[in-house]
Amino acid sequence: MNLQLGTLEEMILIILLMKEETYGVEIAKEYKHQLSQSISLPAIHVVLKRLEKKGFVNSRLGAPTPERGGKGKRLYQATNKGYEIAQDLQHRRNEIWKTIPKLNFSLA
Amino acid sequence: MNDRRHPSKWAKGLLEYFLRPDYADEILGDITEAYYWRVEEEGKFKARLKFYIEVIRSLRPVNLKSFYHLSLNTMIFRNYLKIAFRTLIKRKSTSFINIFGLSVGVAAFTFIFLYTYQIFTFDDHHENKDRIFLAYKERITPDGTQATYDTWMPLKDRLKSDYTQVEYAARYYTSDASIMKNNRYLEESIVYTDSDLFKIFTFPVIQGNTAKMFPTKNSVVLSKELALKYFDTQDAVGEHLEIFLQDEDTTMRYQVSAVISNHPDNASMRPSIIIPMESIPVYPELANRWNGSFLETYVLLKDQKDALDLEADFPNLIESIWDTETRANTNFKLLPFDEVFDTFFGDSSNARTLLGIGLGILLIAIINFMNLSTAQATQRAKEIGLRKVLGAFQGQLRTQFITESFVMSFIASILGLLIVIFTTPQFNQFFDVTISLNQFSSPQLIGGFALLITLLGILSGSYPALYLSSIGAIEVLRQKLGMGGTSSFRNTLVVIQFAIALFLIASTIIVSRQINYMTGKDMGFESDGVLVISASPRSFTDRESGQARLNTFKTELKHKSYVSDISSSRAVPTSWSGSFTFVRPNDWEGDPLRMRYTYVDADFFDIYNIPVKYGVNFLPDTEGDQRSSVILNEAAMNAFKFSPNDENIIILGRDTRVNVIGIVEDFHFETLQNEVAPTLIFHRVSENPVAHNSITLKMDMSNLVERIEEIEAMWNELGSTQEFTYSFMEDRVAALYEEENRYLGMVGLFSVISIMIACLGLYGLTLFIIEKRRKEISIRKVLGAEIKTILGMIFTDFTRWIAIAFVISVPFAIYFLSEWLESYYYRVSISWITFILALVIVLTLVILTVGYQSLKAASANPVKYLKDE
């Protein structure tokens, strides 16, 4: 199984970690809030299904509300495995970041 | 905020149907919630737009139901189909009526469609059809305008040089030619034209260089048919043809430069031998002559709308060529090419009427299905009730009944198609037309029939489906249901059927009365025992000796015992003169009249038995007669406002004075559709070499075959390039009404079909009505009603429907038929007898249809139907 994460996958996983338990529309709102960039729900749904398949998130059915036209929501929660891979990614990125020679750019 | 319905029911249904059930709620819920969130953030319009985008984008393969889930419904469909076939087989008489009626209706409609399609797509194969125009002129005369379509040799170049809107222009002149094959001359029709013709019209080139159709002055383009005839191959480019041009009296040698494909059946232009105008020897003399119009000029404009500009400027063109006077009495115009059919060939309104009849027949068949399906509701009620009790929804029942009507329309359409395939040759032969399913490619045919099946299925199935599915389970179980369907709706449908049938029968009667009137009316000349032989000195390669030989031929004929009279003339009645001249009476103030003229010899009026009403006939062999005398028909006399006993003089052209020596009674030299036109009849002795094209014989019609053979043998000795061509005047008169007779045949055939289908439906309906009223009838009988009374009771309903149908159809019939009759100058009037006759026919058929079943019901033993209660 492919345990790599795409950029969007990573972003949504981080939002999930941040929110503890959330669902599609809230992710879209948070995404927009954090990155000032809108995202479509089908795109989020696809990423969530993929993360779930890889075992980084769990989900359960929530109660229906009137805003949703009487439909129930599916609530997602990151797993430990999800937390680890996200942390690992942040960590590795920081390591790589440190190797960038600072002088080259700060003088410009 | 309270009103938080789903933004789109349609989208909801779509997603719910296609998405995996375990995903559907989440996706739909999220999208919906996001919609309301966006309405507040970004406004309604953007939110809605994004909503739809997200709906579409949610339909990704990962989110969709598996095919297995989607196709779960086929199980129930299979059940519907099974029940549909069982019902068909169980109710044989109803199924037969429905399927037979509908398949005959489909066949009739297909025939009509194929026939009218040819007329509606007449000349459509020319790609530039919309931009092609025929230049023509109208003479303004005191009695109105007269259009003629012949134009002048130099017009083509003038139009091309004066008007930039003209992209291409070509002259077109048809004439006779004789072509050498195996040392024998064969007579053919030949077209003189310009190479632009191939740019204006679409004539697909099979062989040869499309860029240069006439590489030399002596090039000839052949149709495939002619190439095969003369060279036994379509690969004829480079071959040579010896063509004797009858108009030029010379033989020329041409080389084949291209071969074009054969023309479609519904093409007006069908040139088969095409040569350049410049190739004729006298061309240099004619090229700039504006004083003779004899050819057609076609133009291709850059834009269809340019025609208006051109027509607006034509008066200036006329003035620059002739003078102000000509300008005042001539309109110059452009005839759009798609009006050519209506102008020269026929009347496309007849085709529209036929198409209407075809739709009417289909409607009658559809109504049969609707009526019989709802009428048999009682019999289906138990099934419906049971299905409902077991949990079927109304929608499912609707689907079931629509499925049944589709099965029926499918079977009927296939049968109809088979009828068409197997009877097309007979249809073509009977009506002398050339229709074929091969006009369409298979995808078009399959698509067309799929559409027809669908339409028939939906039209005939929707009402029964709605009605049957609404039957309540409770009523069924309580046995409360009477005969199904609101009877007023069904009665309306029956009334429509009979209104259509009455309309068609009345039309058939009127059309046939008009044709009988035209064929039966005295044409004003004798056609019994009159034989016409085409004989022109022009079809001899040596014209002078040809004339001498024709005279010998005539002398020999005159001495035959069976020939009592013989005459030579330019034209004969039924194909009268198309030549016109300008003429005015002596002392006439106004503009000259444009009048047709022809030449006859002194025996012409005798042989056709046309009485000279005033004055005298021509004297045989009088030279003076030929130059200074004319005989008028009465129409011409009236046009000149002559009084018959005066010494009248007419002036031809500028100042040629001609004495009117006699007036003949008007005779119908063309179809009675037209008023008898004024005609000038000049004398030319029969020996005159150029004037005459026909020899008329008055002969004893016994032993005809041998005599014709004898005359033919005599003809073949003459050495004419023309084959022996003869016709009987009676046949020629009948041929004038060929188009009308075909129309009558079609209207007649299709009204018989329509009434047959309507009666079949009525028969089916009677069975149900009697079934339903059986107990009532039995009780009435027990109480002492007579058979007569009971029959009367049943017939009252039918009679009332037909009475209403009659009242509806009469105004329509009067309207359409008077319109049709309008186009005939000599016509019958629409009398009420026609409608009474139509009514009697329909009533008789209805009584025959309903009668037997009713009589059986009325005379049955009442005990039989009362004992079980």
C-alpha cells in the first residue's frame, strides 16, 4: 500500500489533526481560512476516502441536520498512524530546511 | 432561513440514483450544506453555480454504484415484458386490432413519408441550393403579368460583369441531337451550357478533371448512364462522339472530358450530354444578340440576400440594354431555385396534405390502442389490484403499462416496416413513382424507426398507463369497478377518429369528382381515333431531302384505306405552343399584348373537329394565306375586344398587318386547370419545311396493332434519326391528369385504410361495451324489451358520435377542399351531397361493424347471463 502523502492529502490530514473530529464542509471552511484559497467538496471527499483507505483517518456517521437537506454527516478523525506520518513529514521537512544555506538568499 | 429545502430536486435524484448508497448521504449533505454557507458568503448565483459543478464532479467512478446495483431493476422489467407478452397472447382479438391497425398505419405513414420526402427534398442535393437563382422576366400586360423563363444569350456575361454579387452564371439550353452509335443515329436530349454550370450545381464527377470540365471548345460531359450506353464503361474520358446538332443542322465531333454520376430521382435538372455553348458554329453571331430569348440563365450569388439588391437594380439593366419603353413593361426577376418545383413540376401542397393524411391514420391507430386498453381495465383490474396490495407503487404500474405499449408499438412498427419492404414494388408500379427505403442510410432508418416506436409507445401508452395505474386496490377488491376510463374521454377519441375518416372520404369524393369533371368535359376538339406522330424535318441529317421524304410518307399514309384524314401542325392540343409574340389590333391605343401563336395546315381544324364559328377556314395550298391571314380562338377575340362580324386586322411586331379571316371556338389545348388562353393560329402549308413538328392521322381503330406496325415500317424506311414516336390523342388527354390521378389514388387508398382501422377499433370497442351492458340487456329482455329496442339503444350512442364527428369534419373539409379546388380554373362546386354521401358510407360501415355483435347480444337468451347472480 502506498503510504506516501500528496500535498492536498497532507493539508487535509493536518486540518483533521487540528480539529480532532470534523466533516467535509468544515474542512472546506478551515482550508479557506488557513490558505485563503477555496476548494471544492468533491475534491475533499476524494482525499478523505483515500486517507481512510490508507488507514490515516477513521470515520463514523453523524446526525442529520436541516442545513444538510436532512442528510447525515460523516465525521472524520485522524488515527495514530495518521498523526505519526504527519509528524514524520513535518520533521523531515524541517531537517531538509535546515540544510538550505541562509546566506544565499538573505543578501539578495 | 426556515425554508431550507434542497437546492435542486433534480440533482438530488441524480446523485441518489447513481452514487454508492453509503456515500450518498455524506456527499449530498456536504454539498447542500456548503451551498447554504456559500449563499451567505458569495451570493446566491455563485453558490448555485458551484453547487451544480460539485454535483457533476461528485459523479466520479469511485463514488458510483456498481453496475450490479444499478441493474437490479431489470428483474422487474423482465417481469413486465413477460406480462406484456402474456397479455398480448391472452387477448387475441384486442391485440390483433391494435397491432394490425398500427402496423398498417405505420406502413401507410412510411409510404407517404417516403413519397413526400422526395418532394420536400426536391433538388436538395445541390449544395449551394439556397444561393442559386433562375433569372426570368415578367411582361406587364393589361391583364396582369406573365412570367417567362427564357432569357438572352449575352445576359450571363452582363450579370457577371455588372454585379459583383454574382459569383457564377451559366446559360442552359436544352435541345435534341442525334448521336452516332454503330453507324446509326440515336436521338438524345442535349444541353448547351457554360462551365460555370458545374460550379453552380452539384454534379458529382466520377471521371475526369473537376477543375476544368470543358478543357477545349469541343469537350462533352456525359452522365454515367450515357457513358455506359455509348462506350459500355463509365471510364469514357478521352473517347469521341459524333453529334448531329439538330438546331444547327451540322455534325460535330466531341471528346469526352468528364463523366458525372446519374441524377437522383428527385432532381429537376438532369442533363446527360453537356456541351459548351461556344462549340456551336453560329455562336459568334449569336453571342451578342439581345433580340431573341430562348435559354435559361442560372446564377450563383455570394449571398442569398443579394437577390434583393439585384432585383432592385434590374430596371437600370433593362434600360441600358433596350429602352425606357421596355423597362416600363418588363420586370426582371430572380426565381429562387427551391421554388422551381412548385413553378414547373407540381404542387408541394398536395404533398403536405398527404403527410397530414399519414399522421391522421397513425392517430386513428393510436386512438384504437388507447380506447381498447382503457376499456379492458375491468379485465386487468384484478392484476392491478393484486400488484398494489403486494406493494407496487403507482409509478411502477405506470412503467409496466408503458412497457406494454412499447412492446406493442415495437411489434407493429416492425410489421409495418415489413409491409413496406414487401409492397414497395407494387406501390411504385401502381402509382408510377420511384420510392425506396434505400434513399436512407441504415443509421438514419434505424434512428427514424426507433423514434417512431418511441413516439407511438409514449403517445398510445401514456393515457392508459395513467388511468390503469390509478385504479384503487380497494375498489377492485370490492368489485365496484365498472368499465374503465372516463367514457367521455373515450367518446371524444372515437369522435376524432370518425371526423378524420369522414374528412378523408369527403376529400376522396371531391377529388374524384373534379378529375371526372376534367376528364369527362368536352375538350372542344375530337380525340377519338386520332393518332399523333412526331415528325420533324429537323431529325433528318439532310434536311431538304428529309422534308421530301416526309411528304412522301404523308402521301402514302393518305392512300391507306384506314386513314381518313391527315394534317401537319407545329403543335397539337395537349402540348400546345409555348411561343409568344407581341400583337395589337389595328387602331389600338394601349400596349401590345403578348400572345401565344402556332402554325397549322388547312386540314387541322377538320381533323380535330374544331368548329370555325365566324369567318372561314384556311384554304389549302394558298401562298397568300400564309403571310397575311390568321385565325383566332374566341379567347383571343375577346382579348382584342373584336366583334366577330367586322373585318378585323391585327398588327404583329412593329407594322406587319394580318387579316383575321376566322374565329374558332375555344378548345382546351391544355389541362382544365388553366383557362383557355388567347392564341393566334397561322397557316403554313404542310409542305413547309420548318413549321411543322407533328403529323395527325384520323384513322379507323380496328386491327390497330398491325396498322401501327405497318406505319412504323414505313417510318423506318425514311431514314430519320428519330425513332418512330406516336401517341393516341385520348392517351395524351388522359396523361394531362396523371398527377391528379395519382393524388386521387393515394387519397383514396389512404382513406380506405383509415376507415378500415377506425372500424376495427370500433369493433373492438363494441365487444367491450356489449360485455359491460350484458346484464342490463338481459334484464331489459326479461322485462319485455324487443330486439329492436335493444339494438336502437346500442346504436344511439354510435349515431350520436358520428353526428358530432360529421359536424366537426364538414367545416374543415370545406375549407381545405375549396383551397384545393381554387387552383383549378374549371372546377366542380362542393355540394352538400358529397358530405351526405360520406356520412352514408361511414354510417353503413359502422352499422355493419357494430351490427353483428349487437344483434347477437340482443337476441341472446337472457337466462345465460343472469343465472350466476
